[in-house]
Amino acid sequence: MSSSQMLKGILEGCLLSIISKGETYGYEMTEKLNAYGFTMVSEGSIYPLLLRMKKEGLVTAVQKELPSGGPKRKYYSLTEKGEEELENFKDRWKAISTSVNHLLKGDDLR
Amino acid sequence: MKVSSESREFLENLRVYLLASGKYEGEIEEIVSELGDHLENAEKDGKDVTDIIGKTPKEYMGQLAGEMPFDLKGGLKFLPILMLGAFSYILMGDAIRGQLQYSLIDLIGYPAVFLMTLFLTALFYKYLASNKIPKLKQFIVFGIIAATPISLFIGVIYLDDWLGAPAIHFGPAAKGAAIFISLLMFIFIAIWSKSWVSIILPIVFFLPEVLIGFTDYQENTKLMLSVTIVPLCIGIYLLSVLRMEKKKEKSS
């Protein structure tokens, strides 16, 4: 697994978490990611992921007219399967981050 | 959508890339408008296209395309019609020139060349849309793509001659029928595609030749006339299409 693939997996989990907070659209997601310090990924990289998540049935998307009357904007929300996947991700992440943190701190095993 | 010209160019190229990759048209419009919305917001915050897509356009387009399913049904609907159009076109040309004879080699060779050309053209558009290519190189590649089917067609004709494959000949009655069937096909395609191209192109290519054929000029003069008039008509047609496109762009 290359580092970019690992990053993709993590980014997917983070997107699931952001969307779980309520219906949102692409640009808002990247703003939140940036606010949490996710500057190592380019903003556009969320879209291939969103396409895949939609294909896998983790999220649904609807086009909505903007109140300003401009072009339509695409809003994403989590499906039940997406909620489950988010819980799975949280567990996986907890396990990985705990072991990595222990290892890096060099905690004594014995 | 109010975006910079760089962003608009990127979106336009993305559309071409995805279309040439055979993706669903509805899904293409969706992702293009979604990215347009994103770019519009990003530009308001002082970012530009390269900040958004990160990698090269080619890589980014490839990533998007990788997540989108291939529109097999659309392709299956589109391909036979395109093929029928191309064959009606060949049929009409041959009927007008009175060369209605086809061998097995022709019947296999023509569709093969046609499919290959289509494939090459799609590849060319993908390449053009995802790379920054200098004009001269674009021209050369385009020349190669355009020359390939012509040389392949000539190849088929020579192979045919060389093998001396038995050909089916058609008489004068079939000639009228062939022209009539071709005409019907052109009209059908025009209605199906809601565009005049399939009617205008045969007119541009064949009408001068037919008209010249009715005159009493010498064979040589006739040949000279059609060699000059046909390209002239094509040129005029292409220029007027270009001008109409430009007008449309300005008004939108």
C-alpha cells in the first residue's frame, strides 16, 4: 500500500465524519478539512473519493437550487451504510493510531 | 458560473476527456458543474485551478474517470448509428460513381478501419484534453490521426486487388436503391441527433460531383472542376460552422 493510498483511506474516513455532521457540499468539506490542518491533500482530491463513496452507497447526493438563484449545488448526506462505515473507520483508526503512538514514543513492552 | 478562463478551460477539457472515455453524459455534466461550483468559490478565496487539482490535469482527470462507470448502453446505441452513417456515406459515394461492388475483404475491412479510427479519435481527444501541447505538435498528431484511416482504406483496397477476392456486383436498379437507402439513413440520423450535419455533409461532398456529372464538359474538365469545387464547398461549410460557434459563444 503506497502512502497516497493510506492517505486516501484516512481522507475517506474524515469525509464520512464531516458529512455525518449534516448535509454538506464539496467546497464546505474542503474548508473544514483545511480548518483541521489537512493541507497535505489538494482540494480536488475529495471529488474522486466522493464519486467512489457514492458508488459504494456510503453517501447520497442531491442537486439543490441556490437561494441566490444561481446554478445548482450538490449536497451530500450519509446513508445507513455510511454510518456503519464511519464507526468501522473510527475503530480502525483508534487501533492504528494507538499502536503507532506507542511505538513512536518507544513505550517499554515489558 | 463565473470562473477564470483557466478554470473554464480546465472544465471544458475535463468534459472532452470524460466524453472521449465513454462516460455517462449526465454524470459528466454533474461532476463538471460540481467542480465549477468549487472553482468559483475557491477563486473568490484567492485560489486557482492548480491549487485545486494538485497534480497534473492528466492525473486528476484520470482519477475522476477511474471512478466513473463506462456508458456501455450509450455506446451501443451510438456506435451502430455512427457506423450506419459512415456506410450510407460510402454507399452513396460508390453509387454515384457507379462502383457498387463489394468483396468479403471490403465488408470486413471497412468496419474494422472504422472502429479503429473511432478508437484513435477518442484517444486523440483524451490526449489533447489532458496535456498542454504546442500548436505545431497538435497539428502533426492530428495529421497522423487523419491520415491513418485513409491509408488503411487504401490498404484494404490493395489487399482486395491483390487477393482478387470475389466481389458482389450491383446493377443499375441497385444503384437507385442504394442512393435512396442512403438518403433515408441521412435523414433518420439527422432526426435522431437533432442536427443537420448528416444532411449537410453529403450535400457538400456529393452534390457538386453529381451536378458536374450532368454537364457536357470533357472528362478532364469535369475532374478538374470536382477537385476544386468539392474542397471549396467543404471549406465554406467549415468556416460557417466556426463562425456560428463563435457567435454562440459570444451570446452565452
